[in-house]
Amino acid sequence: MMKYIKTWILVGFASLLLVACGQGGGGSGSKKSKTLDNTKKAGFVKCGVSQGLPGFSNADEAGNWSGIDVDVCRAVAAAVLGDADKVKYTPLSAKERFTALTSGEIDVLARNTTWTLSRDADIGLTFVGVNFYDGQGFMVRKNSGINSVNDFKNGISACTNTGTTTELNMRDFFNSKNISYEPIAFEKADEVVAAYDAGRCDTYTTDKSGLAAQRTKMSNPDEHKVLPETISKEPLGPVVRQGDAVWEDIVRWSLNTMIEAEEYGVNSSNASSLKDSENPAIKRLVGSEGELGAAFGLDNDWSLRIIEQVGNYGESYKKHIADTGILPNRGPNQLWTKGGILYVPPAR
Amino acid sequence: MILKKFNIENKKARDLIPQAITVLALLSVIIYFATNAQINMGNRGISFGFGFLNQEASFDITFSMIEYDGSHSYGRAFLVGLLNTILVSVIGIFFATIIGVIVGIARLSDNYLIAKVAEWYVEIFRNIPLILQIFFWYFAALRALPLPENGISFYDISFLTIKGWYVPKFIWTNFNIFLLSLIAAFIAIYFINSYATKQREQFGKQIPTTIISLTTLILIPLITFLFLGVSLTFEYPVLKQLSPTVFTYAGGVSIIPELIALALALSMYTATFIAENVRAGILGVGKGQKEAAASIGLNKNQILKLVVMPQALRIIIPPTTNQYLNLTKNSSLAAAIAYPDIVLVFAGTALMQTGRAIEIISITMLTYLTLSISISIFMNWYNKKMAIKEK
């Protein structure tokens, strides 16, 4: 009989221990960056991307990711780990993306995500900047005779993605115009394209860059056009988890470095030769002056590595967005010195 | 005294304590997960609460059975999604049962062709993943439908197009009286049937109940139309031009293609399993039963209806309950083709807009649990009713 008692006591203790574990788990934030430590330990940056949006984050047949969103993650990897290729990409639907970030499955979300107040403030996220200024537009068939949003009439059906700001903007827009419409919201972009292409809906609405990119996937891209109007502001940018200020700074300044590098004419081919430049701003960018990296626990060449391995913002834009024919014209995504609105705080 | 009660020699205590420990361990695990989630949410500055249900949803839904637009609350959006889930489940269960019974009986047909067709149907539809079937019906089958301006017309009152199936809208006056007359008709039919049963059991007299019941069902409501001021008019869908090449239908009711595709896929898929249940049920009835029925002069249909089916049902109902539950749960695949069910609307859009993953997923899981348990309870009641009552 003693044997039984022992077993019971053991089981009892085990369950008590479980409760104790529950109390102890979790841990709390400290001055040091837990995310940075974990990233260094793992040897790669955990990056959340889209399930395939040409120009932003798209995988080729071999599974290599590219795009301007991907370049943000590559920049972070170059800064933190010294190698831009050390990134683990997790394709996420619009619905999954924030949960993946807050739960720690990924550490950077670079997935054409619109910066809004409620997202920034409400759900444990922090937006670190804007890497693409976008706006929502509409695509229609060329032969439809619709040349402007003013040609929309009651009963029009509009396809879009679920779980995005576009769903909300669409409502605001049609309400303000007093037009009754049929909203059809799919989970995946590919299905939106297929449904629109089949004629299930009369117009397809999402960010204009998205429309331009998705148009290339239509059975006959020339039959479709994007209407001139833009109905919303969509500043797209990388997001990190709230509560790790150091990691937040690393991601923010990795992006800023790319933009600042373009501003000062530093690019992937000339960066290392500019170590002895006259201009102190350039010297800071390539790491030959100041101790900027130390502020977030990195060496002094972190920004040089970003520029050398990933390139500056202009190079990234040209390679992924302009040369692929998605949006050859940079529009608002031009530097502030050249008539655009790209303006980042100085790196000093 | 207490010590003696919990003595190890005491059998009751011996039985009880391990169970108590199991419950304790289970509770600990739950508490562990809950605390862990709480701590992690706290660390990341996420609050927990259901207040968001009263906030304005500010997104629209294609298809709703109750009044809804974006100015309503998330709670209302939840209700819209729930009703849509129930709608597609009910339609799916209805057709899956009909197709399933027909195919199940057909598989046992003496006619070689019918039996083979039924067999092929079962083997094909049972062995293709449901999500692919949903995509097939939505993107392949419905894609073949014409644009509204060339819609397939049914006597110019109903049109089938790629944008949906437009049917006339019923506009009732004095609908309540009509409803009451329907209820009255059903009560009358109930009494007619029990009278007929009595006649049959006492005097062996056969009364053609089917025809009498049908007549009652038509006659009583008809009276309300003729004498009690009930009337029904239709609003027909009319082709409407939105731009030189864009057309739609205005008026009438639109049955969206997403609903059609989903209901088709769910019922065709689940019907295969029900068909197999039906076949098993019929084969499970002893051969002697059929021979005995034949020997007292019942014809084939009577044997099936009066002797085989009542006994087969006992075998068919329990596994079919499982299929009904599966169908209801499988309806959550709706999100793939934009049918606004609870998963798409609530666990999708609402979750996205509010970011309240834990709250919303819990509510959604609880909802499916409630739905499934309700179906279970109903089917168990029906099963009991159908079970052989030993006399």
C-alpha cells in the first residue's frame, strides 16, 4: 500500500510544480534587448512577409525572396548578423500577420502593412517608419467605360482582401459617395484576382502598388486599368513588437540608413571607397566617424554593411519596383530633396 | 474518523483519489496556459476584454440575413456571420441527406448502371479534399456562368449569372395569417395521420395519407388567400446597366455564388458519407425481414418504406449525426471563397480590425461547440425516438 501513497504524492507534487511554472513563465523586459540576443543566438532574423506580392515580397521558383519589404529584413540581418542573407522568411496572410508578431513567431513584420493609430496603439505593435507611401485605388476593365470613381453607380460589386484597411476605406468611400455596393472580401490576394478576373466583381480595390503588381497576374493584363483617384493614405512600413526599444531602434535605423544613404549618394558600389569622404554625414554612414552602432549594441560597420549588401533605398526601389514595371514613377516615394516625401531624421 | 475514511484500504477512496489528482493536473495545465497567456499579453501591452463587441464594426458584409451595415457593432457582425454559418449548414445538411439517401439506395439497386453510377459518385467525391471541391465549384464550375447581360433566364423571372442567382422577392400582405394557416395545416395532417394509423392497426384499412396530407397542406393556406386577405406579389429582378459594359440586376433577391458553391461542395461531399451509412444500414437489416415482408404481399417500395427503412434508421442515424457535425464544422472553409461565415467575418475581419485574437478565437470556438452540441442533442433525441421500443 505504501507504494500507492508514494505514487500519489509524486503526482500531486508534479501538478503543483506545473502551477508554479505557470506563475514563473513569461519573464519581463529589461534594459538589454531580448530580441537582439535571441536573433544573435539563432543566427537569423525572423521576418514576416506577404504570401507573394511582386515588388514587395515575392519568392521565385527557387524560394528566394525579394522585394523592397524583403530588403528591410535583409538590412536588419546585415546590421545585426553581418550577412543580409541570414533571414528566415515566414509568409503570412493579412489576418495572421499581427498575431505572428505579437506571439514571437517573427521579430520583424515587413509586409506592406498600413500604419494606423489603432494598430500602433492598441494591439501591442510599434511601427518604425514608412518604406512605401501608397494609397488605395480601383482597377476596372478597360472596356467598362468607367474612367473615374465618379462613374460608379449603385449596385457595383467590389472585390478586395479581408482583414485590411482597404475593406474599411472602401466603405468610407462608397458611403461618402452615397453608392450602394456589394463588398466581396477574400482571404488571399490570389483568390481576389481570380474572382475579379472571372467577372465576379466589377472593380478590384486595394493599394495602388498592389493593383499594379496584381495586374501582371491577370489572364490579360492589358484589359485592365487603374483609375486615377486615390481614396486613402496608406503609409506602408515595417512593424515590431512593442516593448523592446533597442530592437525597435535597430529596425527603424536600418530602414533610415537606406534612405539616408540615397540622400547622400552612397550606394552599394561606392560605399567602402567613401570611408575618407570630406562629408562627415557620409563618414558617419559608412562608419568611419562616430560610434553610432554602440547605441544599440552593434559594431561601427553596421550601416556600411547595410549599404554594401542591400544597397540604398533608391537601388532597392529601382531593382524591385521600377525595373519590374510595377510603378516606374517614384511619385511620393522620391527623396524630399527631389520633390518626394521621403524624409528621415539625421543619423548622428 | 476522517483519516479512517481516506484510508488506503478504503476502496471508495482508492477509486476517488487518482481521479481527483487527474482533475487537479488538468486544471493545473489550464491554469498554466491561462497565466502564461496573461503574463505574455501583459508584457506586450495587450489588454483583455470584450468591450470591443459594442464598438462600431465599420466594415460591410456582402450577404446578411439581418439588417447590417458597417455602422453596426462587432457583436452584430458576429451574429451575421453566425446566421450565415447556420444557413449554409442547414442547406448543406438538407441536400446532403437527400442526395445521400438516394445514392445510398441507388448503390443497392438491381440496375447495374444505376448502381455503378452511384458507386463512382461516392468514390470520386469522397476521396477528393473538400477545399479542392469548394474551389472547383467556385472557380471552375461557376466561372462558366455568363455575365449578367447574358444571364441564363428562367421564364424571365429568375436569372443565373456569374454574380449570383437572382430570384424574385416575395412581398407578403398579412403574412402572419398565412403562417398560422400553415401551422393549422400541419396540426390537421398530424391528426389525419394518427387516425390513419389507428384505422390500419385496428381494421387493416389503408388510407392514402400522402394525398390527403398534401391536399390539406395546399387547401388550408389557399383559403387564407381567397377569404382572409392574404396576398403575395413578386418583385422580379431587372437588368440594370452600370456602365457601357457593366451590368447587374436590381430588385429581387440575389443568392450569391459563394453560397451556391459552398452549399454544393458541402452537400456533394458529405452526401457520399451519408450514402455509405444508408447502404450499411439497409444491408444491416436481416434478409429474413425482407423475405418475410415479401411473403405477406408487400411490394418493393412498401418493403423499403415500412420494413427495411425503420430498422435501417437505427444503424444510419448515429454515424450520420457525425456527418452533420462534420458538415457544420467544414463550413468554416467558407473563408477561402469569401462566403461571409463566422470564420471570415468574425475570426477574420473583426479579429484583424480589433487585434483581439484570444477573445475572438475563444468566442468562435465556443460558438462551434454550441452548434455541434445542439445538433448532437437533437440527433440523439431523434435516435431515441427511432430506436426499437421493446414491448
